[in-house]
Amino acid sequence: MARRTIGERLARLEAQKKTLQMRLGKQERAIDTRRKILIGALVLHRLAHEGGAPFARELAAWLRRELPKFLLRDADRSLFNDLLTPQGDDRAASDGADDADAHREANR
């Protein structure tokens, strides 16, 4: 068996390095995705099981304010229709918040 040249060995090591870097990237993306899923699960759990608690009401109001700015595609927005629609008491609070936002904008 002929011994490989230094150039061949370097090329092989570069290929191995590239393969390992791709694996690492895939692993990091999987971890990032898992973290997002768990955070989302926590938020949805709190909204479903503690809907009357002040924190859950504030969280729901915050989501209704922030999600429309974050979700750019209609298909994404449709996934969150239940969270984006004000519920009962929240309508009055969100109307007041909209009035306050409009007031702030007018006074800039």
C-alpha cells in the first residue's frame, strides 16, 4: 500500500473537518429548535391553565401586541388567530392601550 502524500492527507483532513462542521451546525440547529419548542410549550401551557392569573393576562396582552409585528406571513399569523384575538375583558384593555399608543404617536 502506497503512503499518501502530505497534500492528500491534508485534503482528507479538510474533508473530515467540513463533515464535522456540518454535523455541529445540524446539532446546534436541533438544540435551538428544541429550546424554541419548549419555550413555546411553556407559554401556551401558562395561557391555557392560568388564564385568569394577572401574569397570564399580561402575557396574552403582550403577545397580542408583539406577535403581529413579528409574524410577517399570513400563514404564520393564521396559526395564532386564537392568541391574536382579544378575549372579553382584554378588549377594553387593548382598546385603551391602542388609544395610549395613538396618543404617544401624535405627541412625538
